[in-house]
Amino acid sequence: MDIADMDEFEDNSSKNAFINSADMKSTTQISPDKRKPGRPKKNIDDKATQQVFVNLTKDEKIRIEKYAKSMGISTSALVKVALSKFGAL
């Protein structure tokens, strides 16, 4: 493309109108009614925010982690299930 072709391109009003209509500087704000889909936030009372610390030997911790991994759940979930079955939760 040489300079003469570029001048011809600039004179083409339909292409220029299309290019000018694409305003890349403006941003669109999403209204609160059109938020992204997903799980709604949990109520503050439903969030699991409290922690309990348990002292284990290294071997006990490894056994618990391996068992949880074999079940496909986290160590925390395994402990919660065990406490639930025991009747503590």
C-alpha cells in the first residue's frame, strides 16, 4: 500500500464512519441488576470463619491427609464429616 492508496482510504466515508463509530475510549458500566451470574454471597452467619487447632504427630497428619485425598475431599472436610458422624456437629 503506497501513500496514494492511503489517501484514497481516508476519503472513503463509509469506512471512516465505521472506524469513528468504534469508540474504544468509553467504557460500559454494568448496572447492579445485570451482575455476572454465580452463587450469591453467603450470609455472615453461614460462613465458616472459626478455626479449631489440633496437635497431631507428623504421621497422624500424613494419614489424615492421605485418607482425605483418597476420598477426594479436603482435610478440613474430612474432619468435619468425622465430627458430624460422632455427633459433635
